[in-house]
Amino acid sequence: MSLRGFAVPRFIESPTVIQAAGNLPKRIEEYTGLVKTGMSAVSVARMVSPEGWREPGQRPEFQEVTLVLRGLLRVEHKAGTLEVRAGQAVITDPGEWVRYASPDPGGAEYVAVCVPAFAADSVHRDPE
């Protein structure tokens, strides 16, 4: 967008809620990405997952930076498991197999940044 030839910031008043994969309902709030803004370069979403949530393993085509805001996010990978707690982050690379879960009481809240943007056809989830 522009104003007299100058670019102006785009205000995002609220996210778009997207249906999540997994054994229990998880809330995904996309602030920017293919669904909310049509941006393919990057997506930013806030996730709120309940206690006991887990999703199928996946081998995404994008890099993902995940910052945990509250609780514990368990990240399984081919070499083991990471326990990522509030104030910590994890980076996964394209093509790397991972599986996310929030096993602790109270679940987890975290922000996921995907480059390029998350797309359902590029996540490559394991069959359930």
C-alpha cells in the first residue's frame, strides 16, 4: 500500500483462526501468511495448545522458528526430543522430521514464524 508514493505500514487488527491438526483442538491465530494476508514469504502465528495435545509428525518444506510464551512444547526429532519452555525457542530446518506436543498441565502458548509461509500442502504430515 502507498500514500503519495510512500509505503505505509499495514495494521493487522486481529488474526485469522485456522483449523489445526492433532488429537485435541488447538487454536492457531495467523497474523500474517497465506491465509490472512496472502504473503508467501513468511507467516507468523500464535498457537494455544491444550494439555495432552500432539500432532502427527511432519517434514515441512519451510524453516520454522518457534518461541514458547507459556508452558512446555515438546519437539520430537530424528535424534531425540527437546523440551522447549517459556522464554526459549527452537529452530527447525526444511526437510527435517519433527513432531510437536504440549504434554504439561495448562498446555502451551507459542509463536511460530515460518519461512516461506506455512502452507498445508508443504507441511507433509505423517499419516495418522
